[in-house]
Amino acid sequence: MNKKLVLIMRFYETEGPGYLADFLIQNAIQYKLIKVDQMENIPRSISEYAGLVLMGGPMSVNDDLPWIKEVVKLIQEAICSDIPVLGHCLGGQLISKRLVQLLKKILVRKSDGLKCKPLTKILSK
């Protein structure tokens, strides 16, 4: 049986997976660490992975960094594909950034109040 890996993305040298890596190893869950801070390639798709973990860093989600758009696309793909996503510090900011963008599209003002569009339609765009 071919087990999928958990993808862990590190954005700053001192912000690695630490105890999470220990937990994964103890539970025989394989993972792949992408060191974004060392310019390692970000996968184009999350489909080959069982989960996505986004670590922290001193930067802000609003900083003009070349990799933020790529990471946000992976987050959306993971959410649409029911792949678990976990974020710590900056990772949580990145998840929130994408979810807020999507939630703004969900609520549409109508004369009779707020109406929700199906989330799956919005996520697939």
C-alpha cells in the first residue's frame, strides 16, 4: 500500500516541525519538509499528500513575499479536496487569509438580507 506523506512547509530556519515531527515519527506517519526559507520548490499540487502543515515565522501574511500566492493556492486546493490543513503562527495567518477571501464571496447582500452561496461553488472558482 502506498501511503501519502504529510507536507510540512517551513518558512523560517528556526521554525521547524519540532514536536509535531516527533509525533508523526512515533505514529509511523511519513512527512516531507519543504524549506521555503531555503528556496526549495513548492509543489504545484497538494493532491499527492495526506495533509498540509504550515509552520511559523517572523514575517507577516501581508508582506510582499514571492511564495505567498503559491502557498495560498495549495491551501485552497487542500480545503477543496478535504485534505487536512494545520497552521502555526504564520501558517495560521496564511490559512485565515485564504478563508477570509473565500468567506467574503460567500455572503452576498440582497434586498431581503444576507444570502449564502454554496461554499463548494465558491471554492471551485
